[in-house]
Amino acid sequence: MGKEMYTNIPSKVDDLLKDVKNGKTGLPDLQRPFQWKDAKIRDLLDSMMKGYPIGYIMLWKSPVAYEKTHQIGTDEKMYKEPDRLVIDGQQRLTALLAAIEGIKVKDKNYKERRVRISFNPQTREFAVWSQGYQKNPEWISEISSVFKAHEEKQNLPSFRREYIKGVNEGRKKKGEPILTEDEEIAIENNLSDLLNLKYYLLPTLEINEEATEEDASDIFVRVNSGGQKLTEKNFIETLLAVYDPKIHKKINVFCAQSRVPEKGTSYNQILEIDPVHLIRVSVGLGFKRARLRYAYMLLRGKDLDTGAVSEKTRNENLTKFRNALDITTNINDWHMFLNLMMETGYINGSLVASSNAVVYSYMLYLIGKYEYKVPSEVLRKIMKKWIFMSTITYFYTGSTESEVERQFADLRVIKDADAFVKYLDEVIGSRLSDDYFNLTLPAELNSSSANSPVWFAYIAALNVLNTPMLFSTAPLSKYFNIGVSGEKNAIDKHHIFPKAYLEKIGYSDNRDRNQIANFTYLDYGTNIDIGEDAPNDYAVRYKEKLGEEKYRLACEQNALPLGFERMEYKDFLDKRRILMSNIIRKAYNELNK
């Protein structure tokens, strides 16, 4: 039998919550978006009230006795640096703190909100707060009020009396009998049971400080009944939250601002930033590492050569990470890069198939600007080409970390700005070759995937070329700006050969009918006008409406072969894929000028 790497320390809920509040136990979920719905918190409390098990809490002992130099949260704490970290049970402890203590949590947009769970002391039921429960005297609208009254011991009896008084007054108004003595005793007992949830015993495992990140993750997977994986992202966010909360706060503020349209913030319409995005860029910039498993080792204070963990190494690595993060979160650089994304045609997040393409292209942009000092206009041009290439060719999809690690290896021999630009140009040229545009791209357009990067690349190409929407004079790009569509889309994705028409002529498979090459965007009015008409029927109408020359130009700009309305469907698809590829190449050539 091997030496145990953990200690079994069954803990009361009250003790765990106190340790979080006084800083002995680090709980990062208090500082980042809380994922649970209130209904799940209600069910958690209900399970506890019934005495059901609610899973393990897993703690990880801090590896070394660091100087206590900071605190978690905003209130002064007894422990300024945690002795242990919560690595499993973060959401459960956050839920209990929020419901019992009334501590606010953050929603997915990083806005603070209260978790309010109601309780009926007569039926022992829990419910998610609503106005109905707020107004119903039979219910206590927020259980945190009971725990608060209990802490102020002299107020609990008066709280109970006020509740009973309110119930009786409500019943009198309805002509119903008031509470009996037995019912009042039951209420007192049920309130006591509610308060006793603080003394609910939770199985708690504390992994010792000698355990590695891999050990902790493996233990997590084996103990966790759902087989959930403890990811590098979990570790890194936890380490940052407890060892340098100022860094963690900076990351979360930047992420929060990316979702709120205010000037001078990180807000944008391309990517809702997640902490892992900023961590990836900063680790790449500061350490030239793409694999997050190296990042959490570095931030825990591990020397990658010796394997030793020390406070000195941790502080050095945190300083390097902090400096890289300062560059990563520079608002001017961030928005200059986003402008490049938009100039490349990716003007809205709905056109971005992979966030990695944005994240790693941004990292490369910063490396070019700060490490190689590439002149501004030269950097702008090469990065637009890089963004276009990486988004269309799945460059950052699949084994992304391996690809970026190879890129870092290539960059180690690059010494100046000219060599950096030449290197990127060669990679782009090898990917966007004549064979790619003539053979590979038409083949990739033979797809019915609604989220295909090549479909998005085609739309981005139309934006680069400022192409009017089919049968319209307005550029397609204007319809992708946030706010133009309201609740109903101002544009619709339309089948050029309508689905109902295709079904009539024998195409019953959606993969055939929903081919990328059978789609175009139309404004709402045009879409309604065309409806399910056969191509030959609506084409005649728009020829007459636009005139022969304007109709021909509209078809050319939108990759429609002339006479498409009279073609066999499969012939049309083959010809249009080639024309779409030509449009994408034309946009690339425009960026290459």
C-alpha cells in the first residue's frame, strides 16, 4: 500500500464557510462568474435538509509557507494568504455562502447579483425567490435573514414571533384558522433544522502539499463520480486568485468590460473574453509557452528544470506574468488588433469559428510589436494576412497548443523585424497556395456545416470587398453591426435553390439542400419576396426590377454563375464553389496590396 497523499477531515459546513471568510481556505469562485442556476442551489439545500449526500469537498494544501502579503476579496481577513485551496466543491461552497450568508456572486457578465432562496417553515420546502414568495406571509422570502437573526441571538425569537404573527394576520384576512400550538412548535423545529444546515457534515479530503498538479488532477478525476476533468485552466485561475488576487481581479475586470458597451473599456463585438484567453496570451508572451500545463507549474512556483517549488521562483514567475498581462490588457493595443480583425472582414463574433484564431493572432501581434519592433504599417499588413489565413485554414483548430509550440520553436531563431515578417509571409504562402484556392478550398466548400470557417471566410471576403448584398444596394457588412437587427434579424440566410423547391425535384436529404454553396444573405424584405419560389421564377422578377446589367453585376459580386436559375442543382453547386473560392482569393489579394 502506497503512502496516502490526502487526509480525511470531515468538516461542518459552518467551519468551511468560516475558513473561506477568514481567508484560511481559498475559494476563487467568489471572484469569477458563478455557473449554477438558483434552482440548483434550491435542490442542494433540499438534499441537505433531507440528509442526502451532496458530494465531496477537496482541498489542496499550499505547497510552501509563503509570506502572508495579501488577502482574498475586499474585507480584511485573519489569514492574508490561504493555507489550502478548494479544487473540488467550489460551486457548492459558493452556493452555500451566497444563500446562507447573503454574499453576492457574479453572473456570466461579471455583474453582481444576489442568490435568494425562499423557505416555508411549515412544509420544509425551499423555492427560488419570486415576488409571489416575497408577498406570501407563509414563506420566508430569503433564508439568509434567518441565519442573520440567529447570529444576532436575541433577534431569533422575535424573528419567529414576527413570522407567526404575519401568517396569522394573513389567514385572518382570508377567513382561515390561525396557527395551532402544534403548528407553531413545528415551525420552531423546522427553523432549527434550517439553521442546523450549518452543521451538516461534508466529506472533505485535503491533498497534502507534496502532491503535484498531476497528482491533484488525477485524484480529482478518480473521486469525482461524474468523471469531470480538473483542467489546467481550473488550476491557473485558482492559483492566480489566491496567490496574487490583484492579477486575478485585473483579468476579471478586463473580461467583464468586454461584455459592456462603454468607451475606454475592452468591449468589442468579436469576442467575449474569458480569463483563459488572457492567460494564454500572457503565458505565450511572457514565457513562450503554449501548453497551459506549464503555466500552472510556473505560477505555482515550480522550476521546470529542477522540479523544485519555491517562493522565490513563484515571485519571479508572477512578476513576469504580471508584466506580460500589462501588455495583453493594454486597451489601445487590444482595440488596434480588433480593428485589424474587422478590416479582414471579421466584423462580428458570429463570423469567428474559433476563438483561438483571435487569441493566438493577438499574441503574435503583440510579439511582433514589442519584441521584434515591427513598424506599425508593416505589422498591420502582415497581421491582416495572418488573421485571414489562420481563420480560413483551421490553423488554430485541433492540436492548437502543439502548433503554437512549434511556432515558438521557429521564432527562437528569428532575430529582427524583417525576419519575423518574412517568416509569417512564408507560412501564409505555404497555406494559401494556388492549389489551396483552386482545389482545396472548393472541396472544403462542399459542406453543409453552418459554422464552417470557409463559409465565414466567404462572408468576410464580401465584407473586405464591400460587396452589396444580393439584389440590394447596401453593403452586406453594415448588417453585421451590433444593434442593427433588433429582435428580428434585418438579414436572413437564404437558400438560393429553396428547400421546398429542391424537395419537389427529388432532393430530400438536408445535407444536399443545406450546402454552403446554396446559401446567400438577403435583407428581410427580399427574403420574404423570394420565399419558396423556383430560381427561374424569382430571377425573372429581379432581372426586370434591376435591369440586365445590374442583375449581371449582382450575380458576379455574389458568386452566382450567370444563368444559375436554369442549371441542374449539382452543376450549380460545383460552379458556385469555384466562384466563391475566387471571391475569397480576390479578398486575400486585396489585403495583400
